[in-house]
Amino acid sequence: MEELDWSPTPIGDVSLRRRRDPISGVDIFEVKLGDEFLMSSLFTVAEVEVARLALARLEGTDLDIAVGGLGLGYTAQAVLADARVRELLVVDALEPVIGWHERGLVPVGPALTADPRCRFVHGDFFAMTDGAGFDPQSPQRVFDAVIVDIDHSPRHLLADGSAGFYGVEGTRRLAQHVRPGGVYTLWSNDPPDEAYLAILSQVFVEVAAEVVRFPNPLQDREATNTVYVATKPG
């Protein structure tokens, strides 16, 4: 196990680690916040799906996408794989995480930083939702899709500041940053939450909770995540 970086942040110490999988021989990258595991490059299926499901609902070209949460970059990479995307803004509150990509410490970092369509924004995604939006260069800008992968789920939060985001009023504020007919998706580590689906249905249409299944070799079982998908009325 090798610790590639460690930094204090306002919500705790964040660290990037690399280990070699003894079976595959592949390097595995892991992110921890304090003593809690946030993500691993061993499990990226749902991080890709939260982007793919959003883009699958969109028609047309010259799409502008905002992602809340950079992490190891797999959601952003999936967005940029769609040639219809004109610009991607990735908002992350943890400046060290952005630095890992800019320094090439994580596998997809060089590809993201080299793509002229991709821009990193250091900021609090949830505070920006309540304020002028996600693009400091263009206040009140709206996006074709807003894709979020930050908290563990609407009930299991990394920090207290995001609690209001998952209520009805927080959802309405989020919808202001999505164009009519645009899409919102959210990654969750928990099973589908009927209460959150009911909240989404008060603001969006075509609301769904997609269960994403993938193998977990560490526990020798199938694992599941949830992706919430919702469309803003046109």
C-alpha cells in the first residue's frame, strides 16, 4: 500500500492510496476521508452509469453538463465520452482532489485535464446550488444535465451542509440550474428510497430509481448501487 497524497480539508483529512491487486496485478486507487473509504477504482460501474443514464435521456448536440463531485474522475470521463458534449464543469469542494487530477496522480486525470471541454471548479456544490449556480464565469447558467456523486445517499451525508439539498425546497433550487427538458441524476450507495423518489416527483417528471449491479470481488458477492434519474418539465 502506498499513500500518494494526504491533505487536511474543512470536512476532514483526505488521502489517496494505491495498492496492487494480488490476483489481477492491476493498481487499485482508493480515496479515504478520515477513516472512511469514499471510493475505489475497483468499483466504477455506477459512477459511469450516473453519467450514461443522464446523457441517454438527452437529445441534440452541444450539450452543457455539470457534475457535482470529481472523485477519481470516472463520472467525468463517461460524460466526455459522449461526442455531443460541448462543455463539462466538474465542481468539487476538496481542492486536493482537483490537484490529484492536475498532477496526474490518478489514472484518468491526464485525459480530463487535456480535454478542452472539461473545466474543474473548486467550490461547494450544495452552496452553489442555493446561490448563483455552478459556473463562476456565468452566474445563473443552466445546464442540459446536472449529475451528482458526492454523498453516500440522500440519508447518509458526508457533511451536514448538504442536508437541505435533498428536501423539496432544495430540489426546487437545484431544478433552477437545469434547462426545461434537462436531466438530473444522483448516485447513491443505498437501495432505492421511496421518500426521496416522492420528493423528486414533486419537482421533476419521469422520475426513476435505477438499480446498478456489479460484482464485488472483495466480498465475493454481487453489489448494488442506485442511480436516481429525473427530467425537468419542458
